[in-house]
Amino acid sequence: MPFGEIEAKPSNITVEGTGLTSLNMPGFKEIYDYGLPEAQLEEKHRFKFCTLPGIVLLKLIAFQERDEIRRDDIKDISMILKHFFDMYADEIYENHNDLFGDKDINLNWIAARVLGRDMGKIALLNEELFLRIKKLLKENTIDIHSSYIAKIMAEFFQNTIAENVKLLEQVKIGYLENDSSKIKIE
């Protein structure tokens, strides 16, 4: 991932040479600044990697910029949502036990809410980014007839658009729990 000194202004990466020389990379800096986990292989090789909430943020940004060709990003997000609870179960039970106890909420919704919380923590490092994702989530949860993301998710999950709007609603609720007092949107 292109981080560090090659970043010219927020979100812009400039590379010298022939061909494409400037890229707009919203979200990369925020994900890096929030902190990337580090892995070590064979006690020799150390590297940092992006978390699933960071990946979902980047995929939402990419989808928003070119939704006509980025449908696979929503399918990838759907796959993450499908397995998020199992992959983060220890963290969810330890740090998000406030979400348990409501008989009307299922484990997939809990996972979606936690994913939203984690995404919001990253996005809050940049108000413009936070508002951008907030707007996208709002647009895709306001009505089942206008949710393009939920429609793509329905193809992946082979369920209804309404079910996926409810899942996206949980992502949005978690996302907005981070700091609703500092950032307002109409």
C-alpha cells in the first residue's frame, strides 16, 4: 500500500516516471494512521496489514467512485460480513458485549454493527472521509427500492434486498456510534 512520504496532499499519491503519475487515494492515510496490525513470518519477516474494517472502507470508497464497474467490491464486503462474526468472535465478546441481550438482533447484525464501529473509528481521523461514508450508508439504507448496495448483496447472499438493507442499517448504526456529537449531516 502506498503510504508515507510519497503522499503529496491528503489522499494524493504522486509517482515519478512514465504513465500514470498521480492517484487519489482516500482512506489509505487514515487506515495507516489508525494503526495497522503487524505479523511476523518464520521469525524473520515482519509486515503490517490492513484490517477487515479498513478493507471495507477502501472498498466502499472504490465502489462509490465507480459503482458501474466495482460491483465485486460489494460482493467482497458481503463475504466479509458473512464471516466477520466468526473471525472476530473473541474481540466481539470481549469488547462489544453491550450488543447481546436483545432478542431481535442476530449474530450477523451484531457483527455488522461491530464492523461499522471499527470503520467509524478509522474514518473519524478525516471528517471529509467520515461524512462521505456516512452519506453512502444513509443513501443505501433509506429505502429498499433505492439501495444499489443491498441489491448487489442480495445477489451474493441469495436473499432479499430488504434483509440486506437491515444489515447495512446495522453497519450504519455502528458507524455513527463513534462520534455523532462532533460531525453532523443533514
